[in-house]
Amino acid sequence: MTTEDSDRQVARWSGAGHPLPATTTGEFDPFRGMTDELTHFMLVYKFGLAEIGTKISILSEELAHRGRGNPIEHVLPRLKTPASISAKARRIGCPLAFDDLRARIRDIAGIRIVCSFVSDVYTVAEMLTRQPDITMLQTKDYIAQPKANGYRSLHLIVEIPVFLSERVVQVPVEIQLRTAAMDFWASLEHKIHYKYDPRVPESLRDELAAAAEDAARLDRRMELLHREIHGPRR
Ligand code: GTP
Ligand code: MG
């Protein structure tokens, strides 16, 4: 059975045997049991991540061989779990059906690229997105326009073709690019956010915003120092 001819009901994926409303709340995980259909749905994102991962590895290795230092410090791929896909679907009011999830949740496959300098973030983004098999779907530049809490990163949603045995599917992948300083800040902010969920005390929020400014200042200084030594990267 293909996803197209399924009746697209949650019950069909979970094997639960009866339809469940999309508003189901509580501990129930509609993806539990991982039917063939769900496994296939998830696999495609895993393949998309592998394709993007290969592209990033190639860039990273080739740039390292150019002898000017590798702009990519580290890479962190992640696949959303079925539980977090269903949680996000409920949050955004997306029906728990494969076609709807495919269309509306575009960060099931995600990869974070941590670069040394801010200019590297844009260079690596440009090197990836100019590849002809990559289609850019969305850009959010939280470096040019940081979030109110101080969060900075460049977010791209791209689409990449995955060649299956009988067809080609376009798979969306969220790419987050940031500097090591931005990453350091974001991981601490993430922990604080979770600890105080839903409300971070105001003093802590101010402190976090100030720390984000410090991190941005450090990035600017490091970039200048780097240019002093090497000139702008080519
Ligand atoms: P999600 O539904 O969470 O994916 O958000 P969105 O669709 O509005 O997308 P956005 O591009 O704003 O954020 C996507 C991802 O970026 C999040 O899931 C986080 O991984 C990261 N992110 C965004 N904002 C913040 C933030 O304020 N702090 C931290 N630590 N991470 C953030
Ligand atoms: Mg997300």
C-alpha cells in the first residue's frame, strides 16, 4: 500500500484499528508501533539528511584541503521523533495525516552546521544553496535580525531529491547555520527555557539578551582578528 491510497487516518499508521481525532491529547502517541507506512514516511527524511550530510562533508573536507582552515567546526544532524512530529502537528493544527505532515512540517529532517566565523555561515550557506539539485524553500536570517531574546542563527529550509527504487522524492531539510559563540549561547538558552518553562524570570531574560550581545561582540572581534591574519576567506 502506498501513502497515496491510504485513508490517511492516524489509526492506519498506528495499527490502533479505529480512527482517532487530530485533537487527541495526553500521553497517547499516534505513531507508536511504527507501521510500514510510518517507517517509510520517516525513512525518506533519514535519506534526505544523508544526502545533505554528504554535501556538507564534501564541502568541509574540500575546504580543509584548501589550506585556509575548515570553516565548518561541527555538524549535528537530527531526525524529529514521531512523538515530536505529532506534538508539533497538534500545536500548529495540522491533521495527523501523512500528506498534511509532509506539506506542513518541514523540519522533520534537520541539520545544524556550526562555523568558526559569521562570514563562514554565509559562505557555507551560499555554497550549499547554489548547488543545482538544492531548492531553497525558506530563509530566516536571525543573524541580520536577531530574535528578541537574542537568538542568532541562519535558518534555511531546502528541498533535496532522494532517489528511491521507483521514484524520486523531494525531501525538505531544515539547515541551521551558526557560529560557535551563537551555538554556545543557544544551548544554554535552550536549557534555561526548558527549566523555567513556560516563563523565564525577567532578570534571567535580560541577562541572556546581554550575553547574546557579548557573544555577537566576540564574533565580530574574532572575525576581525581572523582577517588580520588571513585576509577574507575566498
Ligand atoms: P519550530 O516550530 O520550533 O520549528 O519553530 P519555527 O517553525 O517558528 O522555526 P524557527 O526557524 O523560528 O525555529 C526553528 C528552530 O530553531 C527551533 O526548533 C530551534 O531549534 C531553533 N530556535 C529558534 N528560536 C530559538 C531560540 O530562541 N532559542 C534557541 N535555543 N533555539 C531556537
Ligand atoms: Mg523546529
